[in-house]
Amino acid sequence: MPYTCDVFVMGAGPGGYPAAIRAAQRGLNVVIAERTAVGGTCLNWGCIPTKALVASAEAFHTVKNAAAFGVSNPEGAAIDYAKAIERKDGVVKKLTGGIAQLLKAHGVTTVMGKARFVDQNHAEVETENGIETVEFKNCIIATGSESARPRFIPFDDERIVESKTFLAQTTLPSSIIIIGGGVVGCEFAGILAECGTKVTIVEMLDRLLPLEDPEISKHILRAFKKRGINVMLGVGISDIALTETGVTGKVGETTVEAEKMLVAIGRSMNTADIGLDRIGIETERGFIAVNDKMQTKVPNIYAIGDITGKILLAHVATAQGIVAAENCAGADETMDYRVVPSCIFTVPEIASVGLSEPKAVEAGHEVTIAQFPIGALGKALAMGEIEGFFRLISDAKTDELLGAQIMGAHASDIIAELALAISQKMTAKQLGDVIHAHPSLAEGVMEAAHAIHKLCVHQAPPRK
């Protein structure tokens, strides 16, 4: 059947479905098309599935170390990986069902199928029942991205896989080579090592998590080596081949082999074959250029999420989607990327916001840096979570907070306080003056803020 709407959204991921709901909340008639599954990569094959597996790995870790807390475990602990995958699938199913119900409750019409532009006011959706046509006033492109599949790697989707394929497998490999030491590679390394897999990470650059502050890279390398993860930095992999028992490759002069290989080296944008050429929009490396209102060069066509090439995070896509939807409804909203928190669910967790030390110096700031160990907190010691630190970066002249990094338990939750502080241009003194609950992990924020001025009560003074 033909559809006519005020806003047509291409893609129901973490950018598309919030955009559709916000547009509907503003009284607009909305149609959304999704080619695979509501929730997109984030909910189905990314953020949520991996966090479900992180939770299973953490539960296993707790049980293995229960004796240290006075809890006897006479039968020992074992990971049932198939059950963990089953639980992961249940979490995903519940959330995707919830999103589908939210769209319906807000009056958004959902069409399952691949959408393509016909012209700047019409699209067609290829569904299992044939072609559906959509006439729209405004369109929001939210088609997202997929795991990159470099041609030099002989993927067989069984032993050599990318993250989406790996998450569908129900057996735990005895050993694995992970190509890429970025966020995805490091998260999977932590999960699998905790579950007992022998892990090797190969990263072409000279440090893990190269987009994070160098201090974070240094500490996560130390944490990984402590857990028995083999990390090979500053060299690529070549001569990848399938064998009867698994996969092999050459890292420099060293031959590496494992039961499986997980490739985690970037994303590929879903902007091909959606009819952009029919509306005069070109891409560069798959990215669509937009202004701060999320408009493309065609005023009634907006683009959000990974395909804009801004910051490839689900919560950024959501924020962009809401800005685009508001502007479709006649508002004058703009995106602000100054304060975007980033979370990495390794063990221990990592979270950051604002400027790293190199970026702050590059921006012309004279900086003051303070660090407070999480292990000095009473709550962390009681929890048995003593690995990590709180790190603040401030302007030496104005005391304004510029950036923050946290490594440790619940870092992804605590970073919100620092995002708020930086967005409101708070000084380190103002943050330190805020009374924090005791005992809590968030006290580390206050302690680090005091340490900026060398006034931290729970830290020994610097040696003279």
C-alpha cells in the first residue's frame, strides 16, 4: 500500500527509532523502514548483546572468586557459554519487542524492508510482499553501519568471523586471535579471557585503544597482560589461512594460530544502494555530509548516526536523531559535540569525556592533571574492585575542567557526573566542593578534584 507522511525515517536503530518517536511526539505523521531488525546494530549485534555477555563473564568471575568473600563454592565454577548466549538473545528479544511497542504506541508506522530513494520526496521499500511506496515531506537517513570485512581476510563465517557472526555462535572457542585493539576488540578480549579462552590481540598501531588518552592505553595493556591476554602491538597480520583445526597468520616473523579469528577493525557505512544518486547526494568513504542541524545538501533530507562520520556512538546517533526530528517539526536545533561521554566495557571498565591530555595541549591549554586510585576508596576495597583510577584534566589558569578518564568498576555510570560538570564549565574546585556520599565509588571524582590542587585528604603528599 502507498504511504504518505510528514517524516520518513530510513533505519530503526538507536538514531532512527528515537527520531521517529520524537517526530511523532511533535504531532507529525511518521513512517519508519527497517531492513533487518528494530534496534539496529546496537541492540541486536553490538552494544546490548556484548553487555549481556559482559554480565555473564562478570558473574562467572564473581563465582570463581567467591571464597575471597567468605562464600564457599565446593563444586567449583564453570561457564555454560550456550546458556550465556541464550540469555543474551532473551535480553535482545525483550528490548526489540519493547521498541516495536513504543513505535506503535506513538502512532509510528513501521515497514520492514530495504528503503531506497526515488526522488527527494518519494521512496520505495522492498518488503517480502513486494514494493511499497512512500511519499514524504522530510526524510531522515539512519541506515547505520556494519562490521568491516577487509578483502585480504578469507572470512568463512565459522572460524574467521566479524562481531555480528561471532555473537550468533553458541560454542566458546578454546583460543582466538582478535584482529584490532580498538573498543570492539578489547571488549571481546575481556569477555573471552574471563571465560577461559586463550586470547591473542594483534593491533597495527603502537597501543591499545588508540583513540583514548595514552594513560588509559597503558593501564589496559597492563590489565590485559595480568589476565594472560597476549597483546601484539605495532605490527599487522598477513598470510591468514584456514587450517583443519582453526586459523593461522603471520605477525611479523611470528606465526600465530588459534581455533578462531575475530576481525574487529572498523565499520562499513550502509549508504550504498539506497538511491542517494537519485537525489544528488554524494558520499565520501561512505559518509554523508551534514550541517549542525543534521541537514544534507538537500534541505528536506537529513542524515544521522554513523553515516555522518561524526562520532560513531549509539548515544550520539540518538542525540542527532532528536535534533533532526525537532527540525523536521519546525524547530531550530543544532548539535553540540563538545561533551560526549565514551564507555568501554572491558574489565575493568573504561569511561572518558571531554579532552584527553594530548588533545587539551593541542588545543592550546596549559593543563593540570590529577589522578586518584580507585583502590584507595573504602567502597572499592569492600567490593574487591581495586583496579583502576580517576583522572581529571583542568586548565591550569582558569581551573575549568577540560576532560576526565575513569578506569574501574562502574566507570560507565560515574562518567555522567563528569559529563555534566564539563558541560556546565565547572572548575575543579567547584566539583571538589560538592559533597559526595560515603562510602561510594563516586567519591573518587571528588578526591581527584581535590588532588588537582594538591589538597586530597586521602592521598599522600607529593615527595619533596
